[in-house]
Amino acid sequence: MNLTINKREKYFITISVIIGIVLGWIFFHQSPEDKHEHSSIQAEAETTWICSMHPHIRQNEPGTCPICAMDLIPLRDDASKETMQLPANAVQMSPSAMSLADIHTTIVKRGKPEKTIYLQGKVKADERRIAQLTARFSGRIENLLVNFTGQNVRKGDVLGTIYSPDLITAQRELLEAVPYKTTNISFYQSARTKLKLWDISEEQINAIEAEGKPQFNFSILSPMSGTVTRRHITVGDYVSEGSPLFEVIDLKRVWVLFDAYEQDLPWIRKGDAIKINIQSFAGKEFEGRVKYIDPFINADTRVASVRIELANEQMRLKPEMFATGTLESSIAAFKDELLIPKSAVLWTGKRAIVYVKIPNTQTIAFLPREIVLGPEAGNFYVVKSGIREGEEIAFYGVFKIDAAAQLAGVPSMMNPNESKQFIDYDHEASPTSGSFSTSSPAVQVGGLKQMTFKVAGNCEMCKNRIEKAAASLDGVNSALWSTESKILEITYNPEKVELEKIHEMIAAAGHDTELKTAPIDVYNELPACCLYRQPDSN
């Protein structure tokens, strides 16, 4: 009897244990699928969905972009404890993302700014060695000994002869005054002075006195040694006082005038050595020094002339020859300056931005930094302020970091005031033509505003017409209309154009907006494919 009871007790105990295990497994066990589903739901709840083409479009659930109709992509903010301690505007990147984007960094160092300047120019005549020979008295050209340009002459050479009645009269006055040169000196000297003022030399005047009779054909003498570059007269021409006769240039010393752009001028100083190459003398290098820098900028070409003087005893250098110059320069005022690569700088027009890597963090993160730049130094910029020696900055792939900042909704190059905010772009067209939902709130982007509102239309022809009408206004930077969502995304300067004016311009082109209705006569002139109104709405 006792044996039977023991077996029964064991049986019930065994059954109880099995039932307990089963119930415990049912109530307390969670399958991997459930865990995965739970984590997915939690992750989905923490996910922000954005448009890769329009980062300001943000939603809490999947969908399509109301502007371009692209599928939204997830943007998770699953930051670690350390990441949460980073600045709010930090751009975080994983090592794999850094490698994939090919982003490189460098340490900011000090150095001596140097720059190689390449200049283009031409050989020119020395303006101080140009003589313009003009007629000092009227007369007729009787003979020319120099009858073509390019002929070399020496100072005092006879260029031609001239017959002048006025000069004959002046010579007779001199001959009449010669007997009185001891008794009436002033009368005699005035007669000689009159001839001197007509550019008659002392030797010629003495020859007239010695012969005792006037010369009918008077010689035209060269005022300097050089090359005749212009001849304004021919035999038989009658010239009046002041008429141009010859131009003579001394080419034994010439100028080389180079054009220097504004950004190169701070690096050029008077006395700097420059190496000159001229196409006509391949392989030969001339050397000179900067003698003069033009104080004015040419209003048309935006350059200033830099002058170098070269000796040209053998007359090999000819005016208008092309020349190239190379100048190695370093500014004495900038001996030890902070230098950063030019590729590290992002320009926004008014601001210069670099991305500085945050030190001593496990997570790779960058911060945008506005800096003040000095002059350009070859492949580098001199930094005036905004960064310190020893800081690490990105110099390759900087645009990719800025793109990541725009996607993350933190301040970037183009959106300095960007913040992580969600904007409602839920627009539903009302059934009645010409009646639309309220436009989206304006988004400030620097000095511009972004706005979206409904515009009626059907096809690509409508798209071109709407965008062209909006963009025709001064102050509208961009206009993009979607044929699917009927939404116009516009960026404009509120200081130059009012939003209502944009609505009026689009309506005048034949398309209803949220604020304005197109005139019926303009609407009726649209092509058949563009007629968006219902027949009873006309």
C-alpha cells in the first residue's frame, strides 16, 4: 500500500514540474522574431525620414517628397552617450564613411607665405625716348631724305628740306640787323632769337650770317638718334605751323609691360626680380627688375601694368613682341603666418568656412568655423583669424562634409541658421479650381527665403511657363514646379521682390495660384493640354 502511494506521488510531482516548465516558457519567453520586431518598432519610432534632394523636408514616417516625389530615406539619431555630449551643430561621421567619402585632414601650421606669379605682357617702346617732330613754321616740303618708316637716323641728320616764305622774311630781318650788332645789340639779338624759336640751330644761323643771303630751302633735322616709326608728310605737301612731320623712337632701351591682376598685386613690389621669356627667343631668358607699378586698375580688363626696363643695344627686342614673366615673391610683412590649403576653404560669397575636427573623441566629428583670410599664397591662404595653430581641419572632401551637415539638419555652408525642425509640407488641392490649401511657412536661408505653394497646371509646358514667369522677376533666385504635386518651390530675396508680386506674375502667365486667379482671356489662350480648369469653372 505504501509503495503504491509513493509511485503516485512521484507521478503527480513529475506532471506538475512539466506543466510549470511549459507555462513558464509560454509566459516569459520572447522569440527572436518578437525581439527583432520590437527593436524594429523602437528604431522606427526614433527614425526621421528626409529627402536626399531637399534636406529640409522631414517627416516622422516613410513616404515621398512633396517637391520631387523621391522616396524619403531614414535619418537615425541613435547617438551614443559620448555623441550626445558633442555640440549640437557637430557633423558626425563614422570611419567607414570617412573612407568612403575620401576625406583627408591636415594640421594647421605656420610658415612663410610664398607665391609664384605668372604674368603676360608685351614689349613696348620707352615713352621717354619718343620724339614727335612738328613744323615750327608753315611751308612746302621740297625734298625728303627719309622716305620710309623703320629707317635709322642719328641726332642732327637731315630728314628733309622745306621752303617757307615766313622763314625767308625772318632771315632777311637777321641780315638787316647784322650791321647793328655792336651798336644796337637788342635789335640784333631779337632777330636771332626769332629764328631760334623756330627751331633753327645756332650753326644754321651763323651760316646765314656768313653767306650774307637767306636760304630758300631749309633743312629739317632729327632731334635724336633712333628709328623713324612714322612719316606724316610727302614731297610737295604744304604744312602749317604745328603739323606733325616725323616720329622718332630710340629702341636701344625698351619696356616690357605685364598685366597683373588684383589678387597678384599684393605680392609684387618695386625692385622684385623677374625672369622674362619671349617667344622669338626660345630658350633664352632675360632678367629684369620691377621699375614701376601702375597706381590705377584698368576698368575694362581689371589689371594694372607692371613695367620692366631692358637694354636693347642690338635692337633684337621689337615693340609688340609677346612676353611671359615669372616672379617668385614673398611679402616681408608676412614672415610667419598660419597657412591652410586652398581646398579646405568653402566660399559663400561673404564668408569663408572650414571644417575643424573635434579632438579627443571616439566619434569622428567636425565643426564648421568661419575664418578671416589674408592674401593667397600659391596653393595656400594666409589666415588672419578664426583658427589656431595645431588644429586639424579637412582639406579634401570638404563638400561631402558640408553635404552631410545639410542632410543632418545642422548649420552648413549654405544654411548657417539651419536647425533640426520639422516643416509640414502637407498640401491637398481642394476640389474647386482656383482654391488651394495654405502655403508652407517660409524657411530662412541666409538672406533668402524658401517658400512653397500650389500652382495650377498639367504638363511640362505648364512647368516651363510657371518657372519662367517666376524667375523673370528680379530677386527670384530659383523656381521649381512639380507636375505631380502641383507645388512650386521658390527661393527669393524679400528685400527685392514681394511674394504677392510672384503670385501676380504667375497668374498673368495663365496659371492660378493660392492668392491670384489667372485672367480668363489669358487662360483661354493656353494650349489644350494646359487647360486645367473644369468646364463649368470658366
